[in-house]
Amino acid sequence: MAQEFTATPEEVEKVRQKVKANVPASVVKMGKMVDAYWEDIRRAPQEGKKVAWQVSAPGAILTQAAGMPTLFQAAFAPYCTARRWEGPLLQIANEDFGFLPDTCSYIRLHSGLIHAWDTGQLDKIRPELRIPRPDLVVCGRTCNEHSTLAELVARHANCPMVLLDDIAMGCVTEADYRKRAKFMERQMREDVIPAIEKATGRPYPYDKLSEMLSVVKQVAILRDEVTELMKNKPSPCTMFDLGISLLPLIAQMGRPEAVTYFKEFLDECKDRAAKGIGVLPEEKYRLYWDGYTTWSVLGTVMRMLAPRGGIPLAGRYTWSFWLHPEMLDPEKPLESIAYSLVRYMIPPAHPYFAKDMIMELIEDYQLDGCIMLSYVTCRMFNVGQEEFAEMAERKFGIPSLIFPCDMVDRTHVNEAQLNTRVEAFLEMIDARRRKY
Amino acid sequence: MNGSLEQFLLATENPYRYVAEWKQKNHKKVVGLHPMSIPEEMVHAAGVLPAVIWCSSDPITLGQAYAPTYHCGFTRSFIDDMVRGTLGFMDGMIFHDTCLVARGSHLAATRHNPPRYLKYIHLPPSIRGSVARDLFADTLEDLKASLEELTGERITEQSLWRSIQVYNENRSLLEKLYRLRRTKPGILKARETVAIVHSSMLMPKEEHNDLLKRLISELEKKAAPANKRVKLVLSGHFCYPPRADILDMIDELGGVVVDDEIFCGSRYFANPVKEAGNPISALFDRYSQKTPPDPTKVDTEGKWTDWGDSITGVVRRSGAQGVISLMVKFCPPHQEWHPDIKRVLSGAGVPELMLQTEREAVTLAPIRTRIEAFIESIRGAD
């Protein structure tokens, strides 16, 4: 049965004041859904459930269908960072475990947690972050360092690890993608599913997987309708509102409340679009955003952009999950998950494929400029940005701002400099408009 | 000895000139391979020269605009080469997913002076399981077909086995050289050993084998220098050779490198291909070897002690007294595993110094001080 989540008008107003923008009320309750997701995982040992940690592309659906509450690595990092809880974990990772500070901050967060478990330092981290150690690690490899994260965690947690190699690079034709998807499906059948069965002690529930995939499909279709409305001027929501709403598409999949959430989100956007209500009083700069929903600076950046009329509208990360949901077939779940991963979800993480997607987004959403946060510790997203910037300039005549940052580790972020650069960047857009 | 060694040093001193001149003289194609794991034998079997792409020592200029400063020097150097067109003599390039920034190198190669033949292959990161083996085979068959299209010549099973045999001979000779170095510490300078291995990545293997045989024959007759130097193992340093000035420092300050597990060292020639069965399957068997542990690949059944244990093994077999971990700055595969390496070496009582190295000219004085102090601390302990 669907859980109910609500946000009071006071809670909505508080968020709007914080980010200086008229964000949709419906997204404000996502924070509570996130809390419930993590509470599920924390309770798992008491309820006799096995816990999985999932690294990389949304294979979490595979473990969740088997009844394993699953930490998704790209959900844990935002959970820590959005609430400014990441500090002690990074400190344990840097000072105690021994990582250099420019090591991937996702790796440091998760290794810091395992190390805290291993060395009895849980008292240094908040109770909310004391996620149980995994009984199984399932690793994709959209990013090469995903597997390092998974190996570090599994080896130190002394639990099994299984790899679902994300294998899109080198594909040129549709036939290439189909062949690779078949390899991925084999990995699921020969490696991942048996590992899950061994961890749970039960045969794999394919019917549950089909049911969850059906929900994911519904949610993704609703999401696509929202993204279509974002082409409106003014847009009814920002890319960050979508980013905040990713939980049901990447981390906690198949829950009926996700459909309710996105229906409400879509209805609110439709209503706004019909009335010409946007997120900002005046939408002056429609922007491409390259990178994650960057939790370390999310509110900060909105406070820099919104008062100046800037709205982050489209970006490859937020756009890459379960694209083309119409081709998801709950009757053939492994086959269609594999194809979706190989054909649509993994390519945007590779700069060679991402460049075309980025240019399409700029054109479709009629964007005025690009902000590309260059994560010092995340090479999956900082690779190729200079090339994208040049391409956007040549093709559309729009400028880009590339700014060193980090998705988690605030020691790599200089807010004052970011503010100055954002200001100058928006002035550059104005100057070009005057010139051309 | 000077003849062979001089040839090795000349090749590595200016790889651009060496490879371009080789191509001109021999009228054959050259295909650059992104380090570290592309099975060169397949490219060799196509009748072209497989040259492992190198890191330039020239200042990075135009390429600066296309990569952040916090990418490794090798990537920035390569991107600079592509933007400036200095690798224009190459007929082709092959890339794979060594690490994340290799993807940026590939993108740069497609956009800036791309070679006629440009291929990105997916080598399975997993070293276990039948899916990995089958995917590797599928990838190599695809690579084979594309090379045949480039050259207009078929790659037969016989030609692939011949190439494997040539490469295995090179591995065997380099292993012999390394055994000599272990038993006669100081018989070669650290920079000379690295140049010998590095030149193997640039020269036709047949020529390298001939030169190696001559060198080994001379070294076998040479006595080991009498010295009380501190014996050291070098660890890490992926994708390109360590800076010669740092290697020279080790020699100057009383150390002697007796073994290593760096890329331009024993990693390059580790594990011969088993000459039996299907050649592509045999290449996978080599590719998927667990020793030395390769952090750019995935071992789902590994232990966190694996790499540290492997380095400890190298220390024990060579009688070394310490390890210098040469970590390329901004090299995630190395830096992410280094804490565990340190823990294992410390537990095994193996002194270790970790040096982050940079491609660009940096102040060497602090590095010199640290190497000197490290060597003295080992001497003092002994």
C-alpha cells in the first residue's frame, strides 16, 4: 500500500524563502520520502532483512525486488551533503583511513562509513547515517571508480560483491547496442541474480521485479511529461526540482507513492504552465547545468541565480534515468532493463556520447548559457566539459562557465569566487544579447 | 652494451621522432594504443607497429584549454598533442576505458586532428567469469575486423600466434633482465631499466628482442658494482614512465632500484600468454591474471590486502629494504588503493615512502630531501 507524504504550507514557504524561488509545492515532500527510504534500510537488520549496497546505474531495482533494502551510493552522498552531515565521514576517511583529499568524495563517504563500523567510531557520525553494513554489494560501472568504491566496501565489510559491467562504450550501431545489452542481460542472469538468491536464501521473485518495473515505467512517463513542460517559457520548475525527485527512479524504485508524487508534480506543473506561472518572477537566463544536483552548493547556487533571473533548466545527469520508458517491458524485465541501461542510461556519462545529448538539450530548451561544475574529485563529470563549452559556443554562440567544485566535499568549493563568476557569466550573456 | 642501451635510450628520449622516423623508413602503419591493457599482439598481427602512446615532456600549451589542471599529466599531455597535431604521423589510435580521463582523451582525439583510424574498444573490467571472457572475445573479434579493414590484410590465427610468440619472447627477455638486476643491484641505473621497458612499447618487438639479447649477454659478463646501497622497489606509476630526474635522485642518494611493479616496468611484461588453445582466449587469460593486482580492473573476489601483499612479495623476492610508491598526481586507481597498500606494508614491516609525482617541472628539492631521509632511515634501522 502507498505511504502518504505531505508538506505543510509552512514547509513549502520555508523552502521557497531559502532558495529564493517559487518551487513547486509538490516537491517539498520529497525530503520526507527520502527520510522514509533511509529509515527502511536502517531498520532492516531488526526486521531480519538482508541489506544491499548498490553502486552505479539503477540496478537497485534488482535487489529491492528481492526484498533487500538497498543503499544506493548516489543517494547516500546527497543524503549526507544536503543536510551538511558529511563532515565526520570525510574526516574519518581522510585522517583515519588515509585517503588524499582529492580522492572521489563518494568513495571517501562510503569507505568512511565502513571504517567507522570497523573501528567502533559510529559515535562520531549521526544516527541517521549509521546505515547497516552490506550483506551484498552490487556494482555497476558507469564510472570506473564505482567499482573501486564497491571493491573497497565489499572487501572491508567482508561481504560478497557482484559486478554488472555497464558496457556502452564502443557501440556505434543499434546492432552494437543490442549485442551489448545481451551481454548485460547475461551478467544479470549468470552473476547478479544468483548472488541475490544466495544472499536472501530465496528464489528470485521475477514477478515482483516486473511489478516494480511497471511502476518505474509509469513514473518515468510522468517525469517525461514534466520535462516536456519545462520547455515552456516560463518553466514551471527547475532542473533541481527534478533532481530532488530522482529517488523513485534511481534509489527506491517500484513504490506506489512514487506514482502519486509524480502525478501531483505533473498536475502542479500543468496548472502553472496553463497560467504562465514560472519558478521566477522573471526568467532571464535559461541555463544548461552539467553535473549532479550538486548538493554541496544547491541552495547556494539557487540563491545566486534566482534573484538574478537565472534558472537551471536541463542537464545530462538528471535527464539520463530511464529515458524512453515506453520501451520498458515488465514482461521481459531483465531484457528491457539491460537495454535501457546500455542504450540510454550509461552513454550520457561518457563524454563522447554526452556531447550530442548536451547540444540537443541546449537546442530543445532554448538555453542561453551553460554552467558546468567541474568536480575536482569526480572525473566522470569533469571530463570533456571544455570540449562541450567550445561546442556550445560554436554551434549556438552561447557562453559557458566551468567552475571547480565538488559534489560533496565543501573544502573544494569557494562560494565567494563562485558568486563572482556567476555574476560575470550572466553579464556576459547580457553583453552578447546586446551585441547580437 | 652501449650500442643496445643507446638504442633504447634514443627511442625513449624523443618518441615522436623515433616512431615517425621508423614509419618513414619502413613504410608501415603506426597505431597508437592508449595504455595500459590493449592486447598489442592483435595490432602487431595486423602488420602495423603498435606504439603505446607516451607522455610528452614539452610544456602543455594549446591543450590547456581542453582539460582541467586536476587531470593527470599524461592525459593533459595527450590532449595537447592532439590539439597541436604532433601525433599526425600516426595512422590510427585505439582507446579503452583505462580510467575516466581516458574517455576525455578519446573525445579529444575525435575532435582535434583525428587520425584516419580511431577505435574505442570495451575491454571487460572484470577478470572473472564467462561473461567477461565472452565479451573480451567479442571485443577482440571486432577489433580484428576493423584492423583488417585498415590494412586490407587478414589476421589469421597463425599470424596472431606468431605475434604472441614474439611478445612472449620479449616478456621472457625482460624477465631475464630483471632477474639479472635483482642479483646484480646497480648493474643498470634506474632510468636505464625504465627506458629499456619503455622502448619496448615503441619499437617493433622483433628489433627490441634482438637488442635485448645483446644487452643481456653483455650484462651477464659484467660484475655487480660493489656498493652498500639501500635496495628499493618502485611501486605504481601507471601509464607512463616515472620522471628520470627522480629516478636519478634515488641512485645519487644511495638507493638502488632492484625491482618494481610499475607500468614501465614489470607490469608491462608480467604473465606470458599461454601458447595453447584459442589465441583470443589465451589473451584473455593473460588479461585477467590477478597478479600483479591491477586497480583499473575489477576482482570481485579480491581482498583489501591483495595489492599490498603483492608488493610485499616483490620486496621479499628481491631482498629489497623498502618501497617507494610513485603516485602520479591525480591518478585515482592508485590513490584510491594506497591507504590499504600502506596498511599492509606497515603490517609487514616494509618501510614505504609515497611520492606524488607531477609531469610538469616542479621544485625537486623537497622530493630530494624526502628520498634522502627515507634512505637514511632504512640505513639507520639496519
